Amino acid sequence: MRPQVLISFDVEEFDMPLDYQFDISIDRQLALGKDGLDAVMKLIDAQAIPTTLFTTANFANHFPDCIRAHATKHEIASHTFYHSHFNNEHLLESRLALEKISGHSVTGLRMPRMRVVDMHEVIKAGYTYDSSINPTWLPGKYNNLHLPRTIYMDQGMKRIPASVSPNLRIPLFWLSFKNFPYSYFKHLTIQTLEKDGYVCLYLHPWEFIDITNFGLPAFTRKLCGQPLLDRLDQLITDLKARGYEFSTIRNFLSTNK
């Protein structure tokens, strides 16, 4: 099998401005999240590649027709119920809500902000994989250098971390994608694909609209809107040209047991 590109999006309320004391209503958070999803999925579907959409049930409840339509081509997975707060009951509640809306089974979980979660609770809620680990060190966030870089089992749960580079564990996530020079990010992505046989990238739909006026620090909005859409389009095109294939996380895991 050729190396697989697993692109995922955390489909959520755009609540990040609240972290920086910028007041934004829940209605505005949802509307901006939807605008971003519309923008990026237009590109994704034009490129005709499958993706995984880790979706909050709150978002899906507000835009059920949108999620139902995307579920015909893409994997819908859980991003719990709300992006801003969580309790263990939300694991099952979000899965059931997303299954009802999408019409498809929901097997994957990613916690908002890669929050730590009890794997026994995740299993009890009916998930078969978790993608809530960034196996690197981010100052002030987490230090996961002791965890495996690639797919592993944790207390009976299959975990697929967000990808980091093979040697220095440089994270290949949304902040790297917009802040690194494009050629360097592409180099690390290809290096990871060749070493691991896959790469697991994650982004947010709200990055693909103009977010310059919400009090966010420069490193979170350095590229947004159309320039970031152009960069993603280029990355997909370049990876296709090298013969890499694209898959949802669920389909990839089902063929790599």
C-alpha cells in the first residue's frame, strides 16, 4: 500500500477568541465555524479527497443538513459535545447525536485542545479509536515526548496521534502549517510519510476565513482565509503528484490492523 495522507478538521464553535479575552457570542462562534467549513470543504471536494471531520455535536445540531451532506463523502467523528466544556457523559451523548444526524456510525474521537481523557470512558462510550494525542512538547500546553509517535494501544483503545517528524518530533499540526515556510512543512510531511507509511494532519475550518479581527495573537492568524486555502490546495496537489493516497482515519485503520 502506498503511504496514506490522513487530513482531518476539528469542526467546532470558533471560541478561541475567548482565550484572549475577546468577547464573541455563541451564535457568532457557530456562524464563523460554518463559514470556514463551507470554504475549506469546497476545496476538499474539488480535490476529490476524503477527510475526517471531528465534529462537536453542538455544531452538528445547529447545522444538521451540512453534516449529513458531508457524511456522504467524509468520515464524521466526535469532537465531544461542546468545544468549551466537557464531562464524561458527553462522550456517549455526542456519538449518538452525530450518528443520528449523519446517518453513519461514529467510531473516532478527538478531544478539544487534545485534552486528556480516560480511555476506559472512551471505550465505554463505544469508540474504537482516539486521536487526542500530539506526541511532542508544546511549552505551556503539554509534554508528550514519552508517548509513541505512531499508532499504539492504550488500555485497550487504539490511538492514532497527530503526526510529528521522525527525528525531532516537530509537530505537523495547524500552527506549523501556517507558520513554517511551505517548503519546510512539505519536506517534513514527506519525510514522515516515507518513515511511517502515513501522516495524520489536523486543521480547523475557521482558519480558512478571515480571522484577523478577533484579538488573536499573530502566530495563530499569520495565514488565514484565501492564502491558507491556496497553501492547502498546493499541499494536496504536491502530495498527489508524488503518488500518495488520501484516506479517512477510520478507513486507514480498518486496513492496517
